[in-house]
Amino acid sequence: MTTNIEAKLSTDLNVITAEINAYKRVAGEAIFEIGRRLKDVRDAKVDADKEDERELARQREACGGWIRWLESHVDFKRRHAHRLITVVEQFGDDVSTWTHLGLRVLDEIATLPPEERERPHNIPSSGATKTVDEMTVRELREVKAELKKAEEARKKAEDDYEVIRDTLDARVSIPPEVVADPVISDRLARYEARYGDIDGEVTERISNHTEVDGAAAHFADDTQSFLMEYAHLTTFKSVFTGITDEAYDAYRTSLDALKTFVDGMERAMSEAPKGKVVVIDITDYRAI
């Protein structure tokens, strides 16, 4: 017997529109209701605290387990059942917002991050801006592909930043390598060969303010005497005209030793808090 379905349909477009939307809601609600029941059957445990859950698990196992029950009693493939359950797990009790959508659309939306479901997105192929519930399956997949590319780019940028930061941290943590100037080292060696060990055999330490003041005064007097005797060497270039290699070398080695001494003094004074006792160790003056 053939039923004439077309004879039962309304010819009023408004009525047809309302009927379609009503059936869509029914279909959407069915998706959630089926998903809830599938989830209950799948997740039931034979050792659950509740008796009704244990009984449900026992009946499922009596049918051969979850997959066997799916295929033989409700004619569902595991993937299809998984999609229905995922929709329920992702949207929870917020059924009214999503019941007008089909399972394929719901499945695509369910795999979006929650924050991305709440905002409109640009559709790459058309340039249109839509909310996720307004998109087709194809449009949702386009948006998801763009989101994935953006996430991969963000992750790469973070990884690159981490590599650069670790590299810079490693370089900062490595103390600078002090490379001795072979020319100066050679001059200091010759100076020591002529005048003795620049470190000296005795290390003199100054331990109180009286000795500090006295040493400073003595140092100032000796320095003044030294400058008065040799200051003219910085003024008259003619002094060095025609100087022999041996004399030139003597001046240079002495200057290198003085520079080493002055650098050591500068370092010791700058590192010591002002007003504190400065302990001077002439072994600090050696720089080879």
C-alpha cells in the first residue's frame, strides 16, 4: 500500500518552516538523549557503588560487552556512538542552544576549544563572519584548520623564544674568558727577570684604619716623588728620539707592570665599600 505523503503537507510556507524547525529540534534533542544513554551503558562499572549501575554493567557484559551490544542491539558502529557521546560530554545540559543542529555539525563544534565556540569566526573561503552554530560542516572544518595553523605558529614562536632565552642564559652564565696578551706577558716576564718577582715574596695586609691612613699617605708621597722625577717623559717627545731598542723595551715593560699595578688598585678600591677597611693584597696585581 502506497501512502501519499505529499497530500499531508501544508502549502503554507510559514507552516512548513515551523514544522521543519520543530522536527529539527526533535532530532537535536534525540541526539542528546541517545548520547546520554550510550554514555551510561558504556561507563557503567560492574563494581560500582550503586546497585542500578552494577546491574546495567552486568546486562551489558551478558550481551558480550560494549562493542557487541552496540552492533547487535542498536546497530551502531563504535565511531558513531563515540560522536554522540562526545556531543553530550562537551555540551552537557546546554541542550537548547544546540538542538537545532545535526550530528555532523555538533561533532565538529564539540572538537573546538570551548572559548572558540563562543565567538564568531572568519570563513577563509568566503570571507564571511559567522558564529559556529551558523556554519556548515565544511565551514567549520575550514575554521578549525585555520585555528590549528595559528596554534602551531604560536607554539613554534614559544619554542623559538625558549631556545633563544636558554641560549642567552647559557652565554650569560659562562664567565668571560680572559686571554692573556702574549706581548704584554712577555714584557712582564722580562721585567721580572730584571727586577724580581712582581708578586713579591711577602704579602702585606692592612688591617685597621690607622694603618690604612698611614699607608695611603706613604703611597701618596712615593707617587708624588715618582711623578716629579719622571713627569717630563710625558711631555717631551725628543727624549725618545733615536732611542735604542733595548731602552724602548725597558720603558715598555715597566709601563706594562705599572698598568697591571694600577688596574689591581682600581679593582680593589672599586669592589670595597667606601668607609670600610681595604685589604690590599699585592698578589692581585699580577695579570698574566
